[in-house]
Amino acid sequence: MIPSDEDTGHLARHRRRIFLGDREIVIRGFQTNIIRDFYHYAMRASWPVFFAGFAVAFLSLNFLFSLLYSLGVNPIANVREGSFTDLFFFSIETLATVGYGDMHPQTTFGHSIATVEIFTGMSIVAVMTGLVFARFSRPKAQIVFARAPAVAVYDGRMTLMVRFANARHNFISDASASLWLTRLETTVEGKTLRRFHPLVLERAQNPLFALSWTLMHVIDETSLLYHATADSLAQVEAGLIVTVRGLDEQSAQDVFARHFYNHSDLRWDHHYVDILTTDDENRTVIDYLHFHDTQPVEIDADALPVDPPEDPPDRLLEPRQTDLSGAAEGSA
């Protein structure tokens, strides 16, 4: 909801924090409405928060109906005189459509309130059942991303590598992955924007993703990371975004995973530790104990480009006009 002028001062006090990796962003000027967006909040809440929220709502409704019952004159039979506790427990039994029989409405007022409460209880059960089913049936990939990307010479070329694995070890068919570079750029008019640029991968598709997968982006003359350094990436607050999607064969549903790396996460002149070995029986062994580990490597000078640009450190500070047509952008 876009605020009007008279609401600006009021909404300025409403703030919300979100995180992009370890980067904290404060949002203000928008007032969230949990009633209008109840389904979204219910789906993204953790299980403890989800059940705690419904428990609070359940007890609050019963307290409200207990107050309504107390406004009548002996609306419920077999309730001790002046006992709010009896009315509260009768409300719980009615809202849950249980009805033990020892307490029941005995006046028109009591029957009217009980009718409304029974309808409310049936609606709550339907909503609760639907939300629990939606949360359980929602597909979610169990993909583990390495803690840090690695940059080193691989197959004679400087390469950016990102490793991730399928923790379920089930088959994800027709899997695809993308790698994006996000950075601050300054327009000709002097306005600073955060833009997103796709990085070309050696292999962006995997017909059968079940174990591990390492994305590789060759850092050549056409790459935005060509002759980039840790300092130049820090200067433009660069980051990497990895997205993975595919078809889970067990649930027959699409699954998706995303991970963000800050520029400080990159391990320069490092390779990932090899997790594939062979045992005494010639069987392939995958050792996930070293999944996140990297090891330093020596760079072969003959494998690096010999024609660096005139001003390498500033390469990431200059927007590439040839790439901006396909890049998503937003405010910094």
C-alpha cells in the first residue's frame, strides 16, 4: 500500500529489517498488514511461531466468547454462579465442537452466542487444516551451498567456482543453475544504482542432480570479473547470487534454492578440497566432511592473460553498456 501524504509522518515510524546475505536493509514508509497478507505470514513463519500464533488466537477467541456469555442471565446450564472459568471451558468445548453434555445453552441468548461460536470454530478448523497441509506439501529443496566461492586457475584459465550438494540425495531432474553478480554502479547523471548481471557458466544444466555440483565461470576478457580484486569488489559492494531449480522426482514438483555470497566470502587462489575418492573395493566415496573446505594453490603465471587492461582496479566501477540491456536493476 503506497502511503498518502497525510500518512507519511505516521508511517515513517514503521520500520522493517531484511537481510541480503549479511547486508542489513531497513525499510520504512510501508505499513505491513498481517490481516490482508495472512496467508503469506502463515506460510513463512516457523513451525513454533505458527502454532504459538494459533494458540494465542484460540485462547483469545475463547476469552472473548466467555465475556459474551457472561453478559446473559444464566445462559449456560450447570455453570456455577459467577464462575467465569466454567464459561471459559464451555467456550473451548463449543469452539472445538466437542460438547461433553454437562454444560449446554439454556436460553435464547446462550443458543445465539453458541451458534456464532460453532460457526467460528468450524471455520478455524478448516483454515488451520488447509494451512498445515499447505505447509507440509510445499516442496523445498535441501541443497547445501559451500560457505565460500573459490577463485583459482582451473584447466589453464582463471575460474570462479561455487559448489553445492543435494542433501537428500534424491534425483532432481532437468536441474538448472544461474550465477549473478550484483554491484553498485553510477550512471552518467551521477545516480548510484544496484544492478544485477548474469555470469556465463561452463555448464548451467544438469540432467540428473543427485550428489554435488560445482558451477564454473571462466574469468576471461568478456567477464565482469576480469582482473577484479578483493579491493575492487569491496569498493562496489559486490556480491554473488546462486539460484538452483529443478523437478523433484519423488514429489513431482518443482523445487528451488537460492544463496547469497558477499564479496568478502570469496577465497582467492583457492581450490575446493576434492570430496571424491575411491575405497579399497573400487567404490566411489563422497566425503562431505570436507565439503566446505578449500586449499590454497599456486598460480601459474603462464596460465594468466598477458594483456591486462590499462586500469584493472577500476573495471568494476564502470558500467558496461553492452550488458545493461539484460540486467535487472533497483535502488541501492
